Amino acid sequence: MASAIPLIGGIPAGPELLIILLVLVLLFGANKIPKLARSTGQAMGEFKKGREEVEDELQQMQGDEDSAVEADSTVDADSTVDRDAIVDEDEDLETEKETSA
């Protein structure tokens, strides 16, 4: 059975890593590499923080929707409807329509 060779390798090691480091030193200079690494780390930290905030907001929104659905689906035992008041209001509306016409 032939082993599959990936077209794109994994993490560079050995000579590849040395070549990459040499190119970085040539491009940015030895003094700027630590600053570049530090700023990259800070940017990654800010991105992670922002992602976590968005995830928390989404979870809160989902929790709010769940509680709203529960509130809509449950009926409060103390809530009553005054059917006589509704009938009286309907009669008053009908009377107003008749008198205005």
C-alpha cells in the first residue's frame, strides 16, 4: 500500500523553519521581530476577547428568547378576564356607531 504524501505539509521543521526565520530576519530586521510578535499576540488576544463577547451576547439573546417563549406559553393562574367588561365595551362601540350614522 502506498503512503499518501500531502500536497500541503504541516508545520515546517528543520531546514524549512531555518529558511523562514532567515527570510523574516532579512525582511523585518532583528530588532523588529520581537515587536512584530508582541503586536501579533496582542491582536490575537483582542480578537479572542471580541469573539467571546459576541458568543456571550448570542447566548444571552438565546436565553432571553427561551424565557420569552416560556412566558408566552405559560398561563398565570391569577390572571382572569372580565368578560362582562368586554361585552359592555362592545355594546358601547355599537351604540356609538348607531348614533354617529
